Amino acid sequence: MRATVLGRPLRGVAFDVAVSGLVALLALASTAGSAAGWPGTILGLGMAVALLWRRGQPVGVTVVVAALAYVQVALDWAPLPYDVAVLIALYSVVKYADRLRDGVLAGVVAAVGVVFAAARTPSQVAWPFTAVFYGLVVGAVWLAALNVRTRRLYVLSLEERAATLEREREAQSRAAVAEERTRIARELHDVVAHGMAVMIVQADGARYVLDKDPQAAREAVRIVADTGRQALGDMRRLVGVLRESSPPEPAAGTDPAPDPAAGPDPAPEPAEPTHRRPSVAELPALLDRFRAAGLRVRHTVTGDSGALPPALELTVYRLVQEALTNTLKHAGVGATAEVDLAHRADAVVLEVRDDGRGRAPATPAPPGGHGLVGMRERVSVYDGSLTAGPRPGGGWLLRARLPLPSSPGTEVVTA
């Protein structure tokens, strides 16, 4: 950790004290026995003290040093060694001032001082050479300070740019983490909510018909077990994607040796992917599971489906799954649902309707939930529209329009 004094680096403070001490020594040594005497010593010590603040207050320090130097000119004193403080103040204001304009003004003031100092030359012939010499010294100091200032500002700009890029990377990382958490939460909700809704409805039904119709109770328990296994398998596949970036390779030496008499090896069967995304082609199997759970589902498909992007097929599948899960939870067993999927030239339109006339569930569904929020997020990815709300004649209607990637989208609306 860098040591500081009053917020300034210790190394810089020590250097400024050394510079001020050098000017003070010059003031004490050069005025002894000269025409300036003790007033000159006071002027030199004043310049030396002012230089202690040359980094933090460069403009103020330059004004003080310039004023003391002009007092020296007004008293008709020749240039003295401690007048090097003028050059140090000029260097400081050009390097550290917030605006370069202050450095330019300081250069003009120094140029006027050069003229006054040259005028103190006794010989009229040597006056121009003295002015040129002083001018070259002042100009060299000013240009050197300008070069250092440019380099300092360049380094500061690089540091600021690096800090900005670091902040942007952190913000992008946080956004990516939040997006990934949202995606995982949405997938887990789709898997768990669907499976648990079916299992709860079937378990309630089995409890009511256990004594009256044992066969129906056994069938309901079988559906509960099958649904639980399927949900557990989906969750394992999802968690497997999070834990492993690639499937584990078989250990060396575990494959049996080939038998030459058995002929050529059969073609290897393709391995099942670690995480298989559901597609529109699997909708009939999904609807069959809801029919087994007690819903009367009718399914119609219009238009030529063609080849849809896998992510779009997953969105359609999850929308149907969530809509029918809500029907099963709120309308109850025995309700009638209609699933209409229309493939158009520019979009895929999905409508899921139910009549809300099923058997009331034994336990009312808890309030709240994230089903509609998840569906809205899925649809918003494609700039589609989502309308969900009660039907005038009873029941519930969900309508989603998902523009194809090559077609323009519309605004998301939720009723």
C-alpha cells in the first residue's frame, strides 16, 4: 500500500520539500552580501514556501511566485539564483493545471519577465543575447512541461479506459449470470410445475376413489409414478448440463476385444444428447399425458410447419405445457381444452382455450406463481405478442404469436 501524507503520495511530498529547501538555500546563499540584502532573502524564502503546494495548487503558486518576482523587478534588482523558482512554478502550472489555458497565460507572464530581466543587462550590446538566452530557457521549460503533461493525460486516459472496460465486463458478467439464472429458473419451473400439478391431481383422485374403484386408484398412482420419473429425468438432464461441459469419456481398456470370427462390427448407435430439447413433434405425447391426467384435449394443426428453429420449437412446447398445467390446476379434472397451432408464412400462432368446467380441485391452487411471467419472457425473446385472460363464456384463453426470425415482431401485450 502506497504511503500518503494528507492524501498525497509520500514520495511526491518528499520531492516537493527537497525542491523548496533547495530554493530556500539559494535564497540564503545568494542574498548574503548582495544589494538585495535581507529583503531579497525574504522574497526567496516566500517563493520557496509557495513551491510546497505546486502540485495541488499550481495556478495559485504561480501567481505568488510571479508576484514576488515582479516585486524584485520593481525594486530594480538583478536576477538572483533563487529566481529558478519562477521556472519551477512555470513547469508546475503547465503540467498540473486543469486547463492548458492557465499554462499559456503563465508562459506569457514569464516572457514579459524575460524582457524585464534582459533589460537589467548593463551592456546594451549584450541585451539581445541575454533576452534570447532567457527566452530559450523559458521556452525549453514550457515545452518540456507540455510534453510531460501530454504523457500524463494519456496515461490517465488509458487508466480510465481500463477502469471503464473493467466495469463493463463486470456489468456484462452480472447480466449474463442473471440471464442464466432466469433461464434455469424458467426451465425448472416448466419441469417441476407440470410434473407436480399432474401428480397432485392424480393423487387427490386416487384418494377419493381408493375404496370405490381400486382399479382407477391404481391407474392414478401409476400416472403419479410415471410423471415423477419423467420430471426427475428432466431435472437430472438439466442439472447435468450445468455440471458438465461435455459427457465423460470411457476409461481406457474397458471396451471388450473384437472377435475376428464375428464379422465386422455393427455401426455404433448415436449416443443420446445430454440435454434434449423438446420439440413440436413431441406435442402429441405431451397431450396424451394430460389426457391421462383427466383433461379432454383436442389438438389441431394448420399450415405447413416446415423447419422451425429448435429454440422456437422449445418455446411452443413450453407454452402448451404451461397453459395446460394451469388448466389442470385451476379448471380441474374433466375440463375441455383446445390447442390450435397455426403455421403461417411470417409467424407461428398458438391458441390454448379451456371451458373451465372441470371438477374443482380438492385443494385450491396457491396464489401467485411465475407461469405467465415465464411465458411472457419466452415470447419476448422473439418480439412476439402474448395475450392471456378469462373468456367471456367462462374458462381461459391464451394466445401467442411468435414471428419467424425473418419477419418483424410486435409488441408484447398481456391481458
